Amino acid sequence: MLGQMQGQWYATDDPETQFTILGSERENTYSGAITGIDYLSVQEACGGFDDSGSYLYAREESSGESYCYAIENVDDLRLTLMFLPGGNMLEYRKLD
């Protein structure tokens, strides 16, 4: 599943918010400026969440903070994540 996420993405609600996934690293940018790097993995459970489905675990390089997202959809053009525990839906489109 992480293989399907490779490439450049932008947020549908703010196209200036973008990221590039290469291997297991995500480089986050805003208006072209790098805002941080995360290390990613796809897991069956994340941060106490273990319902059926897959989760994206992200750990920030600089702060060490970690985040969990439920993977709602990933295909060649769209990526939909649910930020946990808040439940905010995040929609991305592929740039390349």
C-alpha cells in the first residue's frame, strides 16, 4: 500500500499544501517551502486503533512526534486519510 502512495500529492482543500513520498519518507511543503520530513509505515494498528483496515503511521524527523491516519482510499489519483483520533478527513490528489 505504501508503494501506491509514492509520488507527489496536494491537498484538495489547499493546493499549496503538498508532500512527496519517496520510499518511506514524506517531505512536506507549503507554497514550495519544506515544512518537515516524516518517516512512514503502513500498519494493521496504530496508536491504540486496530479496527479492520490499514493505518498510516508517521513520525516527524525533527520532533519525534507521531501521528496515525486511517487509510480510507488510495489509488493512482486519489488518497483519502482520516486523521486520528479527531476523525478529520484529508483528501489528496496526485500531481505526477
